[in-house]
Amino acid sequence: MSHITAIVSLYHPSATHADHAALLAAQADRLILCDNSPDSHEALFSFLGDKAHYLPNRQNLGLSAAFNRVLKDERFAWQDDDFVIFFDQDSVVPEGHIEKLVDTYNRLAAQGHDLGCLGPVYFNTSNQREEVPIQKEMIDGENMQVSSIITTSMLCKYGALKQIGFWNEEVFLDMADWDVCWRFTAAGKEIILSYVSVLRHSVGEGKKKVGPIELRVGRPFREYYQTRDCLYLLKKKYVPFKFKARFVAMVTVRPILHVLFLEEKKQRLHYMLKGIHDYKKGFRGALRE
């Protein structure tokens, strides 16, 4: 019998994030909290009892490495048929959320679909709209095949993750979900987006319209990871061509737009240039100032 494990990445969590974790603990067989903060926050989550496992990394390993540390930990006795569902600490799940996703996964698998991962449509609270890609292939009235889904609420089988080598630790934070999805696709598996549950989720800090162009606004330091890690991904054969073209734009056109039209211009330029510098030096991991 397969079990359902929810894995949450933490970074300087608060009591609010502990409340979010409690909602997940009620819907999964077990909850694993991997904390990338320099200090332990175990006391925040102690009320969850034995169902939750708190793992303090005491350093910022990044999203991919933190998830992999859990997935490769033999203490958790992973089985290939186990379900794994990933979240960030800000995720607030509606009632029955995980059960609906698992039921949908099993139904599609029974119909012959070879799933890599499945996730819900999300309502982006940053721009107040549902995020559904233009390019998609409808399977039925509720489910569609897409090229990628976001990390939070990404549901997979452990064996499928093991097949593709788990998360790519060259990708520290942003684009880690894209990378997983592209490697699933390269392995012949489907990426499914579903309406069976809709998740309210914030992406970035909003968007800014510049003529026909829509710029996603994020904190300046994220320019570093986005710049550095897209350069690493440009070398990967499994990355779709249209995204390689997008990555080229991310290190040529996008810096100009961000410096011209977004706030904190000097900081953004600093982190972009540092991302290029650290890529050339082969640096991985957390930002080193």
C-alpha cells in the first residue's frame, strides 16, 4: 500500500507557517519539514507530534538540495509506489486537497497515462487570476497535459523521481520545478495540471505592465539565482528550445527591462552581474556576498 508524504521547504518560518503545516499534516500520512534556516525552529512545530518530522539543515541548501536530502534519507524507508507531494511554507491547502489530487493521479494512471507529476491549477493572489498555460492538451474536462507545473502541490511517485535522479541541485531555487518537469518529459512521462482542486498561491510580488510586456516583480536577490541558474540550464539537452530562447532573453533583454522599469535598480543590476560572474566561476549553492 502506498503512503502519502508531504515535504515542505522552510526558511525562517513563523507561527503562521506552523499553522499551514498543521493543515498538511491532517491530509498526509506523514509530514517532513526541511528547514534551510541557520537556526532551528523545531519548537514551532512540536505541537504536530510524531506525524511531523522536522529536519534542520542549519544552512541554506536551496530548494533542490533540501528536497533531495529528504528523498535520499534511508530513515524514511521510501518505497517506489509512495506518493510525494511538495510544498513551500506559504502554501495554504483547502480541505481535501491532497486526497483529490491523489485520486485524480490514480484515475489517470488506471486509464493508461504515464504520469511524471500532477498539480492543481492555482489562483495567483499576486495578480488575482488563475494561471493556466496557453499551450496545453486537454485530457478531459478537468485535466490537461502541460509542459510544467509549479513546485507547491507537485504530486509525484517516489519511483518516478528516483528514475530521473530526483531534483537537480544545479538549480538552487527558481526554475527547479521546470527542470523536474522537463526531465520527466524527456523520460516519456506526462505533466498534468488539474482543476480538481484550485490552490491560492502567491508568485513573486506582483506584475508590472510595460506596454505589451508583463514583467514579474520579485525581490532583487532572486535576480542572482535566476541569472546564474538559467545559464546552467542552457547547457542541458532536455530543456525545450523555446525555453532556451527564453533563457537567452533572461540574460540579455530582461536585465535592461528590469533596470529600466522596476524598483531597486542598482541592487538588481548588482545581482544579475554577480550571477553571471559566479556562473563563470562554477559556483553553486547559496549567494555569497
